[in-house]
Amino acid sequence: MTSIENTALGRLEREGRLFNAVLKGRTTKPGRFGFRGDIALKFQAQVADEKRPPDCSIEQVLTIAQEGESTIPVLAGYLHSFAYLSDVADVLDSALTPDGSYFIFCNNIDLLAKYRTTLGDITFHVLPCDESTVWKEMMDLIGIDKNDIKHLNPGGKLDYLLDAAKSLHIAYEQISYAVALERMGPVKNRNENRPV
């Protein structure tokens, strides 16, 4: 039976970084573990046994990990601020590979901006995401119609989407993290215009 402990997600699980899981278990591929949820990047200080939400996290994460392998081949997620990308590189450090496909959707970059930025030897595809979801954005990016996968279970849908994402080669403009930081806009207030 596939266990998270024997995958690249095992360390994140032990550190208590995987939460809000919609899917956390085996997929339809042998030896593959899938995760849909959030990955904590920075924790708040805890008082006594009080459990607090993280200061920041990668939200709406879509990823898979193969049993016996030490790296994550593909990951997509949402950052409320592009500036958190350096935390992503630090926290996921040894779990990422230069050969991997990593898609980061951000709230505070220009809605027409699409580029690649490299931290260390890891390249991230950075894309805008305002009022959509990572799942829908990835489906659109790859060109998958929801009817193509409606007959699959949640693990099968994740397999289908991320296997297609692994073979996606996009020639976005390559810019440095520093330049991207200069270009990013203000972080939007999530609660603005919401009813009280």
C-alpha cells in the first residue's frame, strides 16, 4: 500500500505542513500518492496548545509524489503574494528537482503577465490568478475539458491533469526573482467587498 511516508511529501507531513486536504492518498497510478490542499510556509507562534493557521502558505496545491522517490515531479499552487516564492523554494528545497514542472499562480502580478523565474536551480512558471481556482486555471492552461475526466475518481482526475502538466513545455519570458518582485503589484485584501 502506498504511504505518504515513503514519498517526497513525507517530510512535509511530519512537519505538519500539509493541511486543508481535499485529497491526500493514493491515486490510480501504482505507487503514486496525490495531494490537493494547502502547504504551510510560515507558522504563527503557538500559545499553549492553541492551533493557529499558518502566516502564509501555498494554497490550492495540486501535486503527486512517487513512492521511493525523493522529489516532487510536478506541483501547481496559489500564492497570495509573489514575494512568498522564496519561501516556497526554501520550504520545498530538497523536494524539488530541476527537471520538475512547477506552476505558481499569484494574486498580485499583472493579469497579462506570464513568465519563468529561477530560484537556485529550480524554475517556476508564474501566472496570474485573480478570481479563479488553480484547478480551473490548470485545466485551461493544458486544454482539458471537464467532460474528458468526469468519469474518473478524484485521484484519477489528479493523475490525468498532472501527467499532462509534466509534458507541457511553455516558453514564457525568463526574468529574475528580483525583477519580478519589482513588477509585482500590491497584495489585495481578500475580505474587501465581502458582506459582513
